[in-house]
Amino acid sequence: MDFLQRYKKWFIIGLMALSVVMMAFTGRNGYQQGFLRSAFGTVVTSGQSLFSSIGNWFSDRWNFFTSMNQLHHENQRLLSEIDRLEAQLAQQLHLQEQVRNYAELLNMRLLYDDYAMLGADVISHNPSNWSSTVIINRGANDGISVGMAVIASGGFAGRIESVGPNYSVVAMLIEDAVAVSAQSRRTGELGIVRGDVNLSSYGLLRMNYITETADINIGDEIITSSISSMFPPGILIGRVEEVGTVVGGMRYAIIRPAVDFSSVTSVLIITDIFD
């Protein structure tokens, strides 16, 4: 477009010069002279119209591509702004979840204020089983020892399995190697709650060794037992979802745990020793 606009006048001058030469060559014939002048005017007018049309076409296309380029940059700017806002929202939601979790742990601390406790954050999960064991940022340097009870948002979570200088491994109750003496809060009926390989994928626990005549119903709260030799009594474990009977007349219960083991981010360690 710029090239045509720049050199258009030189093209017209060339046509005029050519016309003058032709007029001089045919100057004796008035008819021919008039004809050439008319032809010259037609050529000049047509040339101007052609170049004007071509220039306008290129101008329109240039404006179109310029607008598209501007729209592209604006689109990229808006996409970047959306990414920034989404990241900011995710951070705010994460902070809100942390605040909620800490508030729940504070309530747990007040609920079980008879026990000495120490707070800790989860720094890693077991990559092979997300909910069975976690690593926390407290260890021997903080007075933590193997066997201490651990509670999380909701209730009883598990026990300290191993200890390092500044970290500890917590075996969650959903792990089938962990068991706790338990009882019904309503009736005091006793049993043993532990993880079960067939139930862990559903986030459930199993309570075994319930007597055939035990008064235990769906919805009953199950807590750590007062006869436990390892863990403090009265801590909520979960609620009964199902009751059944095994061969020999003993009964069992399926427990929905009070703790969501897959989402534990902070815990409280009961530093009192029960033996």
C-alpha cells in the first residue's frame, strides 16, 4: 500500500510525458491530437482510479490485520489476568482451609484440655498409600516418642510409629496394623477398632470383638476406651454405620471415622504417656 501511494505520482508523470511525445508526433492532425488528449485523460483517470482502488484494498487489509493483532494481544492480556486471578483465588481458598483446620484443632485442644498436647503440620504423605501414614514436622527434639496418640480435625487419628530428630511418622488408624480399644459412648459396650484392607479404600474402619448381646446401634458414637493401656480415653473415633454378626456369635460394626484421613494437614500430638 505504501509503495503504490509513494510512486503513484511518478507513474502518472510518466504517462503524461508519453502523451506529450505522442502529441508532438501527431501535432499536425487536429483529430489525432484531440484523440490522444482524450486517451491521455482516460488513461490518467483510469490509472488514478486503479491505484486508488488498490490502495484502498491494501489499506483495508492492513487495518484488518492490525485490528486482529490488537485483539490477539488483548486476548493474551486477559488470559494472563485470568490465570493471575485463579492463582490468587486458589491461594485464598487454601488459606481459608488452613484457618478452618486450625480453628477445628483449637476446638479439639479445648475439648481434650486434660491432656498435654503439641501441634504439628503434615509435611509429607506416604506415596504408596496416601492416607495410611504421614510425616509431621515434630520429632525427638520436641519430646515426641513412639506410641504417642495423635488426633486431627474430628477426633482420633493414629499413633506415632517412628521418630527422627525433627520429624515423626504417624501411622493412621485406617492402617490395618493400628488398633485401639474402643467403646460406645452411649452404652459403654467394648470392642477393638482397627483399619481393614477391604474397607480402607472406602475410608471406613471395623470394630471387632463385640459381644453377641451388646447394645450397639447404627449412629452410636465410638470413642477410645477407658480401659486402654496405650491411648487416652474419651476421644471420638467415629460413628457406627452398620452392625453385623460373624461365625461364633460375636458381632462387628462398620465405623465411619471422625477424621478424613486423606485430607489431614495438621495434627495434635498427645504427649502424655499411657502405659
